[in-house]
Amino acid sequence: MQNRRRFVSQSAALAGAVAFPLVAGAQPKTVKVGVLHPVTGALAYSGQQCRLGAQMAIEDINKAGGIKSLGGAQIEALLGDAQSTPQAGTAEVEKMNEAGVSAIVGAFASAICLATTQAAAKYNLPHVVDVGVADQIVERGLKNTFRFGPGYKKCAQIAMANLLVLNKAAGSPAKTVMIIHEESLFGTGTANLLAAELPGYGFEVKEVVKHANPTRDFNNIVLRMKAINPDIVIPANYYNEYALLVRTMQQQKVTPKAIFSVLGGAASSYKFVKEFPDAANGIIDCNHWFNPKDKRSAELRKRVEAKGQFFSYEVFMTYTAMGLLADAIERAKSTDRAAIIDALASSTWTNNVMPYGPTRFVNGQNEGAQPLMTQVVKNDIKVIIPRDYREVEPLFPLRA
């Protein structure tokens, strides 16, 4: 009971911080939305970044007049901490349901999203998935679950097709690959997909290495990498492990022809580029990324950086996920969960900074979503593929 009181108390405090007072008179009822992320534990950095994105979106929505079809009702965030485990995420869904939320946005990690969407489904509670890339999340027939971004199957397919193009354009210097991945649903699923498909693109997978979360020492894995000497190293892990792996490679002077990431935890990260510019230089990644030609993305980045934070994919993915939900509530003209689910299912939302085009959900997956290919160039992250969003020409291979 004390935990529940503390949860409701914290939620009320946040609502007071993000909601803006209305003029005197009858105030519209607020719309309670669960904001659920792993803000403690191994995934705390990413979870905190997601929470920041959600809070900024709520602030913008409320400043712009709230949910107008509900008389300007303000969105009230109820914060939950998944503590970097599926079990804790599930417990938070139970609390949020008791607190009367109309929907949930979260919960970053694939394994957590798999659990929280299932828990929310028991209550017909709409759950917008902000990041979680495991395709199992949207393959179980859950009517309450909607993922705005692409899954790892689509990301892996786009990454491999573009790797083939880059390699052929360079005279096919790369022939062998080593995959290093974290042990959870995200890393294992991505690695399995790549290992199965890369031979069909002409690449020999020399070895697939799994590591624990967290991992504090990559020396043995990098020593193995040095012995195998792959042309391309493909990491699939979260921020801390990704950064440590690449730094260890730099320290041991392991220099493959390319570090080519698929949903790399640090590859498309301004934090990583700033803290470890030499290690980050030249890394290619296929990942969630904003439309660099949309002025609103630059404005949002400035606001995030003004808060002393980095404009990471967690921020803009959760920011847009909250915007998607707000649009659905606006069209539903109701806080009723079933009405919101129907509105999400029929969404054609386009008012966002992502390179997606109109939203179109099929079995809970936004078919309009796509990743972009980026590369770290001169201490910055630039889009290299597709051409419609290209900022610089790709450099491949990085080393002869």
C-alpha cells in the first residue's frame, strides 16, 4: 500500500510540474497516461532519456492547449520505473491500471516491452511501444499494442542490403563478419537474424559471441576478435557495453575494415561521439533516426541540449510515441481505452520529425516506419542512406 501511495504521490507531483494552469472556472478532467521506463538498473541511462522525451512531449502538448476534443484536458503523466527487468515493468503496469491510466507509453527494452504489453492486454489498456525492436512484441495478436518504430527484422534487412551495396561499390573488400551481441531478447534476436541472413549476401560469419548484461570487461572477446581477424565487426548491444567494446578494440589496436552496427546502442549517440570521438570515428549504424531535413528536429535537439542532455534516439522516439498517443486521444474524443485503441489502429499521423510518412498500423506495427543509415564523420553523426536524407557520402571501408 505504501508503494502505491508513493507511486500516486510522485505521479501527482509530476503532473503539477508539467501541466499548465487553466483560466478560472471549470477545469477539464486530466488524461492520465503511464510513462514506463527502466530509470534504474543496467538500462537506467536509456530509460531516463526516454522519460525525458515523454515529459517534453507532454509539456508541448499541454502548452498547445491539451486535448482539445476533451475541452483542453491536460495530459497527466504517471511515472513508472521498470528497474531494467520485465518483472518490475509488469508490476508497474498493475499499479498504473489501478491508478486509472487511459494508456501507457514505454518501455524501451524489448524484453520489458514484451512483458508490459502482455500485462496491459489483460485490462485492454492501450500500450504504445516507443523503442522495443523485438518483433515478438507485435506478433502475438495483442489488440492493445502499437509500435511506432521499426522492428529488428526490418532494420536487419535494410542494413544487410545496404552493406552489400557499400561493399560492392568499394570492390568487395569485406568478406568475413564477427557478431558480438548482448544476451537479452534484443541482442540475441538481432544476432540470430544477421547470422542466418548474411551468408546469402556473400558474407562469411566467422563467429557469433554473446555477452552478459552488464559486462565490465571485453578484453577476452577482443582478444578472440584479434585472432579471428574479421573484416567487419557487428555489435548489437546497449549503450554501456557498446561503448566499452569499441573502446577496448581501440585500446588493443583492433582495426577491422568497418564497424557496422545494427541498432547499435552507442553507434548513433552524440554522448558516445563527444566522450570517445576517436573510438566512434567512422562507425556505421542502421538505427532509429530523425529526419535531418525537418527543422523541428534541430529545434528539439537544441531544447534537449539546453537541459544538459544528449539528443539520443530514446528521446525523440519516446517524444514522437507520446505525440502519436495524444493524436489518437484527440480523435477518440474520449479517455475510454477501447476508443483509444480504435483510434490508434486507424491512425494516419504524420505530424512528427521521423522519416516515416503516414502512420499505418498492421497487427500493431507501423508499416510506415523505417531506420536510417548513419556514420560518425568529423565528430558528428550524419545520415548516409537513403539518398533522400543523405547528408554526407558514406566512407567504406574505413580502413583498407
